[in-house]
Amino acid sequence: MSGAYGWRPNIADARDWDEQKLGLPVAAPGDILHMIGLHTTLDQNASSSCTGHGVVQEMCVSLRAAYKRQHPEVTKLELQKLFPIGSPLAAYYFGRRQEDPNAVKVQDVGAFPRLVKQAVSVMHVPKYGAWPTDLTKVNRKPSPTALIRGMRAKKATFYFFKGTGEARLAAIDAALAADKPVGFGTAVSDEMSGRSGEFVLDVPRGPISGLHYMCIIGMRVVNGQRQYAVVQSYGNGYGVDGIFWMTDNYIAWHMTSDVGCLSDLGESA
Amino acid sequence: MRAILSIVAVLAFACVPLPPPKPLPSGDVYQDACNSMARFGDIEGAEPDCARQLQRIDEAGLVSVEAPCLAKAESKSQLDACYSDDVE
């Protein structure tokens, strides 16, 4: 189980698509739990690849949820075979290349979500098996085989939520209801480290220990307050099968940003 | 004066031309690269669209597949060495 981070907050860019430009709905009633259990949580180990992990979760859970909606009888095992998780290492590498294509070397210093998503929309993502997590390869270009398999994989576009506070939460709820997991970055403290079993994490009280990118896959209402089911990159041993809960205050917090979805997942050309 | 010098410095920096992009290899090189991959046990190298996919990756411009290096590889270790960022 890892305590590594790696989120680098996006630099503002007015060209981003957002829920307002796209005219997306922003309201959804009650609990939204249909994507719980559709994830595959890998461990970033000591790397700073959380953004790569979060983005491949967004892609994988979305594809599995959309298929399950059409085929309710499908099992998780079947979904894992039909829509295997992408390689976080490849997504992380592509994102850093996107930041500086002329860099002689890439470094394991975290990644910007926009750049990872831009790169993924061009290069797509090979399956995990084509470029599995290996700390000795964190800064290495995926093999031609992995690159080719990526080009044959699903493609994606992306947008970020512009709204803050309640508007952000309503937009997240609408995305979850539409089979779209929601990626986000936030500041975390040591309160987050080494947790197992079910727990609900609120805005940090202690000192900030890092910036981390994660993925929301569900929402429930408890005593009138929303709680969000979150998966991240510390493996299945974290929380309950890789899932823990965060308060709506945490998701709406000013240190939480780069909230957004992948969209238009389709076949490669 | 300092402001003018700053502007001149910025303009001078901005006017430094970027290096031209590396020209892409010909289609034959991609096919030779696939042949090398297939010869040293990479099943993707034997796929009929291998050369097209390698070319698409290069055209995307984010990473190079190092097709000339792959095409010239005489062993598995030489092939693997082409994957490294060191060759860029």
C-alpha cells in the first residue's frame, strides 16, 4: 500500500470544455451507486503516477458501467475481460511527454490531469498487461507493442467542471448518473495514509502532506449529507476493496480542483 | 531603459527558432521495423496492420517508435534498446 501522490494542478485554460459549454444537466436525485464494484484498483507504489491511475479508472469504470447498463446480467469477471483496465504507467508517461515533447528524459515528478487526458485522447491507452506497472520503467517509453495496442484501444475526449460548491456537486452527481466516473485532484494529509475498512474522510485537519489525484465512482446521502465513493491508486487493500468515502465538504473544498470526466469513449480508428 | 532591455530580451528569446521536427521515415522502414519485431518474437510485429499503426503513432507526434532503429536491430537486446528514451 502506497502513500505516494503526484497530482500537479492544471494551469487554467479557457479553452477547456466544461459542463456549461456542453450544456450538461446538473441535477440528480438520491444515491448513485451503480458503478460501485466496477473498478480495478492498482497500486502506484513509490511512483508519483496517481494521475495516470485516476485517468485509467475514469476510462475503465465508464466503459464497464455503460456495458452493464445494456447487459445487467454481466458479471464483474466478464466486465474485467471485456474492458480490462488500461496501463496507468503508459498514461502517466504520455502525460509527462505531453508537457514537454522535447525533453530528453521524463521524470517521475507527477503529472497534470489535462495533459494526461490530452495525451490519452491522442495515444489512447494500452491494456495494463501490455505495459504493466514496474517501477524500473516509470520513466521509460512504452514498448512499440504497448504503443500499438494503445492505438487499437478506446479513445476519449474530456472536460472539466467549471462550477464550485453546490454547483460542482450537482454536476458530479449528474455525471455519475450518466455512467461517468469523475476524476479530481486535492490536497491530502497523513489522515489518509494506511487506512483499511470503511471510513469517511473529511477536509484535512492536519498539515497537508501531498497533492493527490483520485476518481469518484458513486454517491450516497447520509443524514442529508452527500458522501462520495472514491477509488485511487493504493491498491485493493486500501479502504474496502480499494474504495473509501469522502465528504461533500471535501469534494467542494477550494483545494479540490481539476474535477472532470472523460467523454465520447469510442473505438479507435 | 531596463524595460526596453527586458522587451528586447524577451523578443530575442522568442525569436530563437525551434528545431525542425524530425522527418518521418518512409513506409518501408515501418514494415522493416515490424519484420524485426516479428523476427525477435514480438507478436504485434506479425500483425498485418503493424506498419500502419507504427506510422500512426509517429504521426501523432507525442513519442517516436524509433522505426529506423527497430528496422536495423540484429538481436532481441538491440530491439529492446530501441525502446529506451536514450535513443531520442
